[in-house]
Amino acid sequence: MNELILAIESSCDETAASVVCDGRKVLSNVISSQIPIHERYGGVVPEIASRNHVLQLPGVIGKALEEANCGFSDLSAIAVTYGPGLVGALLTGVSAAKAIAAARKLPLVGVNHIHGHIAANYIAHPELKPPFVCLVASGGHSHIVYVKDYTEFEILGRTRDDAAGEAFDKIARVLGLGYPGGPKLEKLAEEGKNDAVVFPRVSFGDGCYDFSFSGVKTAVINYVHKQEQKGELICRADLAASFQSAVVEALVGHTMAAARERGVKTVTLAGGVSANGALRRAFDGAAEKEGISLYYPPLVLCTDNAAMIGCAGYYLYKQGVFADSHLNAVPNLKL
Ligand code: KG4
Ligand code: ZN
């Protein structure tokens, strides 16, 4: 029998719901983005995000069921993101999921958002199986994860300060590009030279795969201030390209080194930053050189969505990992 999971994602500024069949077949993937709402503030305003999730969730869930051509009675379980993320935003999705589970007497599965990002690759690549090393780079996280099994993880490296996406967003703001900064900075960088300015690449020594992006961020800001003080023109495209290349080099270098150390021949990318074309090209080149099989999801599954939560939730469901009516939002949930 086909098992259908309704998944809900509301950890940041996307209200999303999806119906996933047997873990990897996406029957619907509805995403209502709040980008136009937060754009004018230059970033996500948590209170506004929560209020809009409350407004959008019923319609988004209804549309996900309609597009999947099913009703609540066809479902095997409800999966929901319960962390990490913005506490108020998470609570809206968790409350909706708990209400549906209670009303329809369905099992409830709490999903870690980072687990969801990793699972996006299973949807896109039916042949992909653990173990593999996954780089999860988004607005809130930059982790190198050893995926031992569908629900078993070991963190090999993490950022010690800013997440990669956060650094992209902050530098985009400095360059006057607006929110969300990552895709806009990537576009501007296409016209610039990667080696126009050499920004620092931070490494914590052999065997440590942690990242630090606050140094490169500060270096870019200092560079801009100095040029302004000297009254010299700044080539924004060159700055964008030089910054992007410093971040990409760290992400690729540390991830490939971690895979080498583990003797793992499969590497995957996940999270919003994995939508970046320069990052994908750099990984393509490095993977080819080292005989690594590289996987990344299509753009729509890189950034926040509920299909990835349905996929991750399916593997928890199969293992009988259920939540009860006490499920709460955990804003700093660890993998
Ligand atoms: O995974 P995601 O949608 O949300 C979080 O879980 O954080 O990631 C959003 C982040 C933002 O920081 C955004 O600027 C970044 O991913 N991002 C990109 C690109 N597209 C999205 N960063 C660099 N290049 C891109 N093309
Ligand atoms: Zn995310």
C-alpha cells in the first residue's frame, strides 16, 4: 500500500506543505514565499513571519492535498518541522500539524529542518543511499554532515560564527543589493573577477573542518570603508565575485577534505546556498578530479520546502519515531 505523508514547513519565511508518497515521490509541493513582505525591512521580521504563516497555512495545506488529489483520510502520517528556526514561525506549523493529527487520529512525526535539507537529495536522486557526506549550507547553518544512515548523523564540521548564507545576505546588504542577498550577489558576481581582491580563507588546521565566515565578512566591510575614505571607486561586481570565491573555496575545500578523511566516495549538497552556480561548478570540478559521485537537488528543493520534510519524516515514520501532543518548537534544535 502507498503511504502518503502530509508535511508542513514554517521555520523561517516560507509557508510550505507537501504530500509525499513512500518517502521519495512528491505528489505536491506548495510554497508560499514571504519574500515580498520582508524585502522592505532588508531581512526576515520574526513576528511578521509568524503572523503570515498563520494566515497562509490553511490555504497552503488545502492546496497541497488538492494537488496531490487526496484528502486527510488517505494520509498515513503528518510530518512537521519543529526546529531549528524562528520560534514563533515554527510554532505555527507545529500547532497546525498537532491539530490535524489529533482531529484525524494520525501519527505525528517531528522533523529536524537540517535533516529535511539533507533528505531533499533522496527526492531528486532515487538511486542515492547513505552513507555519504553532505554539506548543508543555508541562511542559518553551515554543517558538514556524515550521513551514516537515513536517520543517523555525525557532524564533521560546522561554522563557528556566521552561516554561509548569512554572510552572503550581509555582504549583499553592504553592496546595496537587498534581500534575499544570496541570489542577487551571485548574479552581480557573474560580471566580476574572482581574484580582484583576495579575502581571507580561514582554516583551523589539519583534521578540523569547521568554517568561519565572519572574518571574510569583516574584511569586505573594511575594504569598502577604506576605499570610500580614500575616495576611490569600488567595483561592486569584483567585490561580489571575490567574496563569493572565498566562501566557495572554504565550502568545497573543507567538504572534500572531510569526505577524503572518511573514505567516502559520495558527496551531496543541501540548503539554500547549494543553489549557487559558482559553488556547484567548483564542486563539479573537485568531485571529477577526486572520483567522487556528487549530488545536489534542483533549485526548488535547495531552499526551504515541505517535500524535503515529508521525505525525512517518512524515514522516521518507518522507524516508529513519533511525537505526541507535547511536541514543541525547538529553535536551536541540534541534528
Ligand atoms: O535553506 P534556506 O532556504 O533557508 C534556511 O534554512 O536558512 O536558505 C536561505 C539562504 C539565504 O541566506 C540565501 O541568501 C541563500 O540561502 N541563498 C543563496 C543562493 N540562493 C539562496 N546563497 C548564495 N547563492 C544563491 N544562489
Ligand atoms: Zn532551510
